[in-house]
Amino acid sequence: MTHTPLLTVENIDTFYNDSHILFGVSLAVYAGECVSLMGRNGAGKTTTFRSIIGLTPPRTGGITFHGQAIGGLSSHNIARRGIGFVPEERAIFPSLSVWENLDVARKSAADGQTRWTFERVYEVFPRLAERKNQPGGTLSGGEQQMLTIARTLMGSPDMLLLDEPSEGLAPLMVDIIGELVARLKREGVTILMAEQNLAFSLALSDRVYMIDDGRVQFGGTAAELESRPDVIQRYLGV
């Protein structure tokens, strides 16, 4: 692990109009890591992601990616710099086929490299290969989650933000998505994941941040969190 994080969020405060949502949130993600941002619904996880990708820019504090400040840039520019966002609502195009959903997102990385081809996506997501001619709207929830992740990868990002990847999925599909995330990590994809599912996060994450009421309340390795039932009980209620 290098000493310079790929992504640094430093002391950001974010508002929705006059409502103060994030209070001095700081976190860091190093290249090749999977890091979880954990907390209950409404704790500030999605707002942190929206701050990072420019949908709800923070009013104070700084965000750097690849050592360059990205706070204040448009979401489009931030995506072009290599941050891929996988939203919780799985906003696929229901009338387009799996192949067409992937094709519309296909682009090279900022350095001109194409890191994800159809062949590579279909190798990692064989279920999508089997359904490449099916309309996206006919897929199961878990398959739509796979398609959303795969479509984001077609943009050749350096880093993925996964917003609640296990939310609303059947237990078997949660396991399958977990295996996919583990494989992406082995393939060198850097991942920041917003998640409530403790077992899912602990199995996949190198490090974990716990957020509550818009403030980071804990930061440490997955093993350190596992050894702190008091923190888990207080902020997740499990």
C-alpha cells in the first residue's frame, strides 16, 4: 500500500439547502482496497457519496482523487477522472438489452486505456453473458445489480463507489454479489462501499468507517470493528 491515498475526503460539511447533513467527515481509500462506510439508514452514507461525485458538493473541506482536488467539479468531470458510481436504485435502461445497457456506457479511461471490454465483463459476470439479449427490465433484482455494476465498469473507472449493493436482495443473491465484489477486488478494482449488512462488509472490507448523524464515529480495520461489539451495537443495532 502506498502512503498516498487514491481518494481523500477531508473534513467536509455538506448541506441540503439549509439542512446540515455531514459534519467534518474525513476518510481515505488506498488503491486496491475495499473500504466500507457503514451506518443505519439516514446516517449520511449516501450524502457522503453524493459529495464525492459532485451531486451535492460540500460547502467546506476538501476532496482529492489521484492527488488532485475534485471538490466543486461537475459530476461528469469527476466521472471522467475515474470515479464510477453505482447507485442504490440500479438505474438501468429497462427497455434496452443487457448488451445495449453496457454499450451505452462504454468509454476509455482518462489515460486512454480501455480496462473493461465486453469479453472481460462477461467473464466476470457470466450471468449477464447468458442474458445479453434480454431487456434489462426483465432481469431479477440481483441481475439488475450486476448489470449496474458492469455498466459502470464499462466506463473504465479507477475506483467504484457502491451504494448499498446488498440492499433488498435475497440471501443467495447477496452471496453472489459478495463473490463478485471479492473478484473485482482481486482484479485490482478499488472500492468504496456504503453498506448496512455487517457480515457482507466484514467479509469484503480491508477497512471500515462507521458514520452516524453525519459524523464518522469509528475508523479501523474490519478485524478491529469485529472486536468492538459495543460500536456495532451502538451504530448498527446488531
